[in-house]
Amino acid sequence: PSDVDLQKNVVGWMEVIAGTHAAAVALFQEKEENDLHRVARSFTRLCNAMVDECASSIVETILMERAKLAGYLMRCPFVLSSYDGHFGSSGGEEEEESGIIISPDFIESIQLVGIVV
């Protein structure tokens, strides 16, 4: 999906989770233990399951597959071990305003995290 669709999907997940949580809170307003409390506990468990599924989807699908974060993370030890003591832009790397060097394949990961967050 495009970045716009991805952002809409994440916002949609969050709205459904927030609505389910609000329903559970509203049902817990009764002071005595009754059927509404059992329904509220069910809504709370549903909300927790949706949060887990949303987080899992974000990590597995978006970061690992689309942003190829797993491949980047697997190369990090090699990149760090071969550090030659020079900071600065070199061949295919982009230097941000902060002076941090970011390789081109990691820029998409940063962009996706920005969209999701």
C-alpha cells in the first residue's frame, strides 16, 4: 500500500482500539458486579488482543518486509566492525543535517517509522 493508505490503516486500527477501550470503561461504571462487568472484561481482553495484533503487524509486515529492516540490522555488526574512524559522507550514503550518516536502504525504514508513529 502507499504511504497514505498505510497511515490511514494505522489510524483506523488506533480508532477501533480506542473505541473498544472506551466501551469497556463505560461498562465498568456500575458499582456492583453484574453482566455488564463481564462484557466490559471481554471488551478489555479484545482491546488487548487488538493492540498485540496491531503491534505485531507493524513490526512484522511493515518494518521487516516493506522497509527491509531485518536485512539492515543483520548488516549493522559488519558496518560497525569495519568502521575506519572517519565520519563523513562516503559513496551512496546521505548525511542528514545532524551530521549522522544514513545509508540509502535505511532511509525508507526511517520514513516508514515516521508514518506509523
